[in-house]
Amino acid sequence: MSIITPREYQIHGTNQLVRYISKGYKRLVFQMPTGSGKTVTFAYFLQRYFAAYPDQQAKVIVHRDRLKVQSEKTFRNFDIKNVGVFMVETFVNRLKTGMFKNTQLIIIDECHWGSMRKIFEYFPDAIIIGFTATPIAATKKHPLKADYEQIVVCTDIRELIALHEIDPTQGLVPAKHYCPPSQINKKDIKRSGGDYNMRSMSNELCRTKLVDGVLKAYVDIGEHQKTIVFNSLVDHSLKVNDCFVAAGYNSRHLDGTMSKIEQDEIFQWFSETPDAILQTVDMATTGFDEPSIINVIPNRLTLSLPLWLQMAGRGARPYPGKAHFNLIDPVGNVEQHGRWDHKHDWYSLFHYPAKAGKGVAPMKVCPNPKCGCMIYMSSTKCEYCGHLFPRDTVYTDMVVELQLVPDNLIIPRNSPITLEKTIMSIAETVKSKPIDLFEKRNVMEYAVRKLHQQSGLNISSNMAVHLASRHI
Ligand SMILES: [Zn+2]
């Protein structure tokens, strides 16, 4: 007997999954954001699967003990029997014994980590479904597309925020993004293994000015509210913690080298203390979930979109009285990856993984001193405080935004002089080099439209695209 009713998007996503399976697909990625009800979706899918194939056996492989317990409980509620839930290590160890031979369906959680890649050869005929919030493989060399045939995109962060507006106990809480000015020197941070080198990053972030900057951001934006800070390495985290403690704030450090008892005690303190500040390193990015968090401060850089979304989303769980959470970005991750609630085109990113990481929507700061949130550059009105932007700002912003369009286009020197002049004046307005603007197709389109407007002609976007392309 099922006692949990799946949400509409969960039903919709599952329908799509079932459709692909009935078409013969065997390797599928199922994308759903953190906080959209993974275990219920597992259960709902399994229930339907076993209704069609009552004699088959399924396995669910998870990376966290908490999710294992939660999944098993949910499966009991749904009265789902032919399924075993395993931690990755246990499953891999038992694989060799051959005890899983009779398995027709396997669900892998956090499939983008790629830690379960070896099971594909063990189960050539089984249906394998990989769940993830961020269908981008940890290594560019081995995209998810190499193991999986198709992707189901179940829902996105914005849909979950909309759900929260209807039912405050459900969905995700929206974020106010803040990017306080920072003196970080990214250029000097070394890179290794596809991301920033942690030692090198930590050395930079330990600079007193930057540590003080984090404290200042906290005080300015979310003082006395429950805060989690993700630092780079333990020494960095301890240094930031010392800074907060010295300023009289209720801050503690936590890392994975501490004993389980010590960690549990800190988690409990964090959960029960309204003004608690938790300074931590990597571990907590996946390890726990505290819905009362108001401030999230990812105080480390990353080139990984999955990691950014995982850190940022820590404040999004619904909690009584929480209308939003503050996403405070003192190091420039928003600039790198865009807003946490940005709508990513996971379908394309799965099928064309080389595109991953491109096309971040540019942002600006709301000039209202009481607000100061990060909003999209193209916004004419602040979505948080209602601040209106004067028209000529919009004009400038629009061009700045256009500069970030893919720039693999070259403009020949013999472009008409009038268009050149237009570009020159745009360049002057936005304080950019004209040569840079000439290489942006959308800036060209904009210039074409501007030209036509000046001569009293209104042209459609399509026509502007067409005309611009003739000059590129
Ligand atoms: Zn505002």
C-alpha cells in the first residue's frame, strides 16, 4: 500500500523514464535537483516497475548512510520488497562474490561522480538508472554520455521555488545572491585535476584581508542568523573561525578528521543554536542537511558546477518562517557559474558535454542600499526590492550582457563604416575595446537594430540576426 503521494513533476519524470525503458533504453540518467524528493521518486518508480515485472530484483546504490536509511524507510512505506539498498563500498565488495547475478534493475545515486562505472560491465543486460542533480561528469575525459544513452530532466530549481510559494513546507526557498567586493587574486591560484589546487587556493584565501572580508560580508548581510561557511582547507577554516570568534560571534569549526562523536555533537549544536556559524571544509557539502540555515557562504572557489550548486543549495530547504536564504559569494563563484537558480539546459549538457561551463548569464548589484542583491544584468526591476533601473542603464547593461555571448566569430575589416561607427559608440559607452565588440555576434545584431531605429526603421529580431550575420 502506498501512503506517499508523488508530486506532479515526480510523476511526470517517472512517466518519461518508463517511456524510454519501454522503447528499449537501458542506460538512463535521471536529473532532479537536491531537495526535490529523490527517495520518493525512487520508490514511486520502483513501485511501477515491479507492478510490470513482479519477479525481478532491483538494487539501489547510494553514497551516504543517511540516504540508505531514508530510502529503506520509504520503500517500506510503499511496500516495495524486491529491492536492496547498498552503500557503494559494500556493493562493490560483494560484486565479486556473484551474489547480485540475479539483478535486472540498478539505480545509482550521484551518478555524476562516476564511482560506479565498473558495474556496467558486470551487468550488461540490466537497466541502469543514474540519479543526479547535476548531470556533468566529474572528469571531462569521461562524460556521462559514455555510459548512459539518454537523460530525463525531471524538474528544476525554479519550479521548486514556485512550488514553495504555493506550499511553504515544500519545494525550495529562493536565494538572495550577494557578491561583496573582494580582493581575491584568482590569477595566482594554481589549478590541478580540472579544478583549483586546494593548497594554492587556501594560501590565497588565508590572506587577512580576505578572511576579514568574509566576516564583514556576514555582518553586513546576515548577522546573527544561522550560517554555514564552506572553506577550502582545514587551516583556512580554522583561521576564518578564529576571526569570527574573536569578533564575538558564535562560530565553530568542523572537519572530517574529527571523531564521529565530536561531529555529531557539533551538528546538534548547529541545529539547536539560532545564531550558530559553522565553519567547515568539503565534507559537509554532501554530508548533512540543516533546514534552518539562513546564510550560505561558499568561501572557496571551484570550477565545478555540481560542487557550486551543492554548496549554494544548502540554504534552500524549507523551514518555518524562512522566506529566503542569503547566498553570500565572497570569492566570485557566481561570476564563474551563474546564479544558483539558473535554469541549466541539462539535456544539451548531457548530449553535448563539450558545451559545459559556457554561457553564464551576467549579473549586476541592485543599487538600493537596503538591498544590494545580485540580479540579472538584463533586469529592469529588482526582483527582491522592486528597485527600477533607468532606461539608459538598461541600454548599457544589455550590451555588456551581449559581450558574453559565444565569441568564435570574426568580423572582416571591410564592414560598412556606419556599423563600425555604431560599434565604436557602443564601445565608448561600455568602456570596452571596439575590437572586442566586433567579435560578438549579438552585439552586431544589436548595432544593426540600433542603426535601423536611428533611420526610423523598425526591424524584427530575425532580420537583425540575418543582417548582422552578413557582417560577420
Ligand atoms: Zn533590490
